Amino acid sequence: MIDALQRLQQHLKANPARGRSYEILAFMAEEGLARPDATEKLRFEAKALLTGCGTASEQDMDPKDWVPSVAILRRALHLAQPATRGPRLQLGYQPGGGRGNVSLYWLELASEDASAKASETESEPSTTVLYRRSGNGAIRPSLAARLFLRDGEMRNLSVRGISFLSSILLGSALWLALLGIMLLSLSQREGSLTMGSLITLALTVLGFVFVWREVYAPWFSVIDDCVVKAPHWVSAIKEPSCELEMFRHESYRWTRLVRFSADCPICGSNIELQPGLPDQKLPLVGRCVESPHAHVYSFDRMTLRGAYLGPPMPTSKAS
């Protein structure tokens, strides 16, 4: 048991992967080796896994929703144990049910028959994914956006909402007018075009297009698309990428900062929403952070589910 835990720990350190499945496995292996008697099974509740591995903003989540599914955890454990000699680990799971009965997770040695059966089962991962939506206030807005997005959200027709959206409309109009003035001034120059004039024109257009896409365009796109990638200036500097979501609640339309994520059924890493282009036609798709162009899934905001969109996956027969 100790040798298997040490091999798992060494593999995870030598091959770091971004995903809560691997963070949970590393935590379980470390806690198991820290015990005086590491041969005994150490059982973990979902709450203990969340406390030991979750970020500060995730501590308020329901532990059952935070912990990946057993199938994904077992898939990650299978990938974290390359085909080498020696005993292998398997994930034990006891589902909870009823008052006072909680779900339990543990690592234990797998028999040869169980190891072979697990390899066959885990070679064909699920083709669907289940997304999670972050809770209210989980995404910290930047200092500039905090004036309008209190706790990361605002009602569109409130005083703050109207003021902010009016500033976006006014700013975009002034930005387009300024671009027109710049182009007009360049066209009024006397003499033939020079290389310097062409470079100035190209830099001017590129700069205006960049600012339009990063500052103004998402606020117009979210009206029709309901979910778009949030501009970088809206969230705090240390916040990972997040989304803007527009939704209706109690006859009012709201806009909030939110993060949709999932656990990759193929490798156990994190899935984040990213633009679909250039390989997908959908505006937003779920991409695995470790394999963004191969492990790709659709995204349905209402059902929080997605279907596999990537290249054909190899089957156990092909391998």
C-alpha cells in the first residue's frame, strides 16, 4: 500500500495536471502517507476533500457538487498510474443516503482481476459533460467594475445598471467617432502615401479594433448570446477567466459575473468555456485546459450539459 501511494504521489508531482480530480488524488495520497499506519484505508468525506483542496471562493459550495463524479475520479486515477509493475490503487466509494449518512472516498489496493476490469471500463470515457455555475459573489470584480457590479452582479434597469450601460453606449459612440476623425485626418494629408503613413494607419485601426473587442463588444454580444467571455478589465487581476451572463429574474434582467466549469471525462482536468473559433462553429465551447483542441464539448446554459465535439476517440479495440 505504501509503495503504491508513493508511486502515485511521485507521478503526480512529476506530471502536474490542472484539475480538481488530480488535486484530490494528491491530497488523499499525501494524507494516507502521513498516517503512522499507512496500510490502513483512510476514508474521506466530500466536505474534507473540499476543505483540503478547494479554493477560498469554493468553500461555500455544496461538497457533493464540488467533488467530481466517481467515474471521473477513477479515470484520473487510472491515468495517474501508468502500466508499471507492482500493486495498483483503486478508488473505493461508499454512497451516502439518509440522514447522517455521508458519501465516503478512499484509496485501496486493487486485485489483478479488478485492475484489468477497471482498465477495460475506463478506456472508454463518457461523451457528455456536466457543467457547474459559480455562486453569487464568487467572482471578484475589478476596482473599476465594482462601482456597478456589486457582489458581481447588477440589475440592468437600476440606477447603477442604467448609468453603467449608458456609459458603455456613450463610450462606444465616442470611440467610433474618434476612429472616424483619425481616419479623416489621415486622408486629408497632402502628398502621396508614405510607408510611415501606412504604418500609422494600420496601428490606428488595429488599436481601435482591439479596444472595441476587449472593452465594448462583449456588452453588446451578451444581449443576444446570454453568455460571453467577460472582458479582462471587469474581473480582479488574480481571478481566472470568467463569463458575463445576462438572465431574467422576477421580471427584471440582470447581468452578472459567473464562471462555468466542468471536469473532463477523458483526462480529469478542468474544462473552461472558450471561444469556439477556429475549429468549432459555436460561439462558446468547453475546452479542457490540458488538451483544448482535442477534448472539446458543447455548452448548454439552461441544462448545464454538453456533448463531445472533438475528434473521434480511440476505442479499446483500436488500442
